[in-house]
Amino acid sequence: MSNLIVHGGTPLRGRITPSANKNAVLPVLCATLLTREPLRLLGVPDITDVRKILDIFRTLGSHVQWDHAEGTLELHHDATCFDAAAHRLPEEMRSSIMLVPPLLARFGVARLEDNVKGCTLGVREIDPHVEVFRSFGASVERAEGSLLVRGPAAAPAALRPTNHWLDYASVTTTENFVLCAAGAQGVSTLTNAACEPHVQEFCRFMALLGVRIDGIGTSRLTVHGGAALGGGEFRFDEDFHEITTFLALGAITGGEVIVKNSAPENFPLIDRTFAKFGVRIVHEGGWSRAVPGGPLKVQTPFTSNVLTKVEAAPWPYFPVDLLPIFIALGVRAEGNALFWNKVYDGALGWTGELSKFGAHVFSSDPHRIVTFGGGPLTPAVVESPYIIRVAIALFMVAASIPGRSEIRHAAPIRRAHPRFVENLRSLGVQVEWTSED
């Protein structure tokens, strides 16, 4: 079941409680391997990537007890074993690379498939991760179809503390640095660290384990490693990506969706970006809602000879993962807007699919497009690349158009959003999963 059928034109209305952020949950799951003490995680979403990591844990001999309905996960890695010759980490998700530091800390060796990958966002090198591993004294070598990472051969075998400066503020590389630093005996410092909300959430979990981290939420992290790590209970926050997605779904269909949001302090720039398309966001009592001021309309900049633009880059810029969601708004809104992806070079190739709805989108270069919105659109059958929120963006456009549309290859949505279709139905959308045939 990988295609979505939607009968659009119905304004979405209702309340939604979002799931946790995949990009917080996955590094936290990897980090649990650092401790032999029992852990309880609350609000764990039932998504494909979580299932894959938990399958690995079971294979390694860890205790895993997961209440899917309640989202409660009990983990205990006291009996975990790893054999680099036999055990393989999942290839289909980028987060597999964050299993390397805890495996190094526990077993002195880790094996990673050479073609580990995530969404098809263009070239996504692993060199920054290799540089981090080597900075801590690990060796990285190629084997047949895989990479072998080994801890320092000389005594002591533990990773050595280091000071490192990233080429760019990569989320997973920052998290990998913290994971390595936790097992190193001494103080390590990272400059140009990523500081997205999910990175901060991950760092809070590391602090729960007993790792002291200074500078959480900034571009410079200082990690005091070598402490004995404990267990405990940790509850995940709502995913700000999913909050934004449902607010945008309400706005693009002319409805009103109210979304639980415990951290509105993450939203000032997202709110201002909604405002560029005539949508006002209200945060009240732990909930958020989008209030359109009539039909969607691109707001004219004060500087009259430039386009309204949405620039996406590492936090605290506008989040690059949300750019497709706002491109969908730009297609529907009256007026023209420039969208600029400053991170990935292959993330905007999908916009040609929007023309099947009748949308006018001009590709300036691999990083920038212009939408000429507000024209009449018709239902269509479109193809989604393997990018989670592109599938959602295509669905958003389809949901705003009366009639039957189909988004093919939409399965990546399941990697981040549990119960996506069920939530949509609760808001009044006629939608269903279907097979390729």
C-alpha cells in the first residue's frame, strides 16, 4: 500500500495531537545503547524507521517491550552483543550511522553498510561523520560493501576527547559527535554545531543519562564525557514539522485545524512565513491554529522590486524539511514567491509534478524555484520521489482541489507520521492507501 487516493475540496476541521519528531526519536534510540541500565521512553511513534532500529536491538539480544497503542517503549541493553562479521545495520535510513558511536563504546567496533541512505535529497556525504570518528581516535576502513569503524588500538582503547569544527551545521554529525564525546574520557568541544529543536531534545536525553552538555541550543557544544551512564524515563515532545504540516493542511483547504503544541517558542519564524501567504498563526493554551484572512495571497514585500521569498537553511533559519509544505501553499496562493533550498542540491526536482495539477512553477537552478500561484488547478495523478514531506506537499495540493487525485509512491510518509491517514479522516478528508496495482 504505497499510493494515496484523495477526494479533495473539503475544508479540514478538527483537533490533532501530533506524534514525536522522527529526527529526535531515532538518535535517542541509538543513544540508548550507551547504557546498560533500563529505560522507559514515552510517546514513541509507530513508524517504519523505529521498527527497523528495534528489530536490530532484538537481533543484538536487547530487551525490547513496546506498547504500540500507548507509545511506551521499555529498553534494556544489559545482555546486548554485537558481531561485526554477522550483524548488519539498516541501509534504508540515514540514522543508522548514529549506531556507530554506541557500538564503538560497547564493543570497540562497528560495521556500517557503505550505501546507507535516507530521503533522496541529493548528494549526502558521510565524510563529516568519518572526520568525527577519526577526530576521536577511531579508524575507518572500507570492507566489501561496508565500512568498518574501530576504536583506538593503543591503550586505553576508549575514544579520546577532541575539539572539532564542522564544515557545516549537520544535524546527524552533531549528534554523532555528542555520542562519541559521551564515551570519551574528558572534555570535547564542537563548533558550528546544529541546534535544531530535535538536536536540543536529543541533548536533553543525553543529560538524563548523565552526560553533562554545555551550550545546548547554540552552535558551540561542550561535552563532558566518561561518566557512568544511568537509565530513567523520557517523554518526547510533539514534532514541530507535523504541527506545521497540519496547520498548513487546514490553511490550504480553507478549514481550521487545531494542533497540540507544547513548544510555541520554536515557531516565531515559521509563523512569519505563514504570514507571507496571508495566514495568521495563533498559539493559545498549548494549542495552535491557522487563521486565514480570506483566500491565500502572497503578501507584497515592502521593497517593491523583489519577490516574497522563503529561504531554508540550518536552524535558526526556516527549516529546510518544511520547504515543500510552503511550496504547496505558494502554488495555491495568489501571487508569486521565491523558494530557496540552501542545503540540498537535489531536493526541488519534484516540482515539475505540480504542473500536472496545472500549477505554474519555474525552476531557476537546483536550489531555487518560483511559484506563480492562484491559477485554476485540476485533480491529477502525480509521482512522489522518496522524500517524506514532498509526498505530503503533493497531497496538500490534491486535498485543496475538488475531485479525485492520486499521489503515487507516498509510502515515505510512514517513515515520519504514524496514523497519517487516520488523522486526515478525523478532519473530514476522504483518503485511503492503495497498492501499486
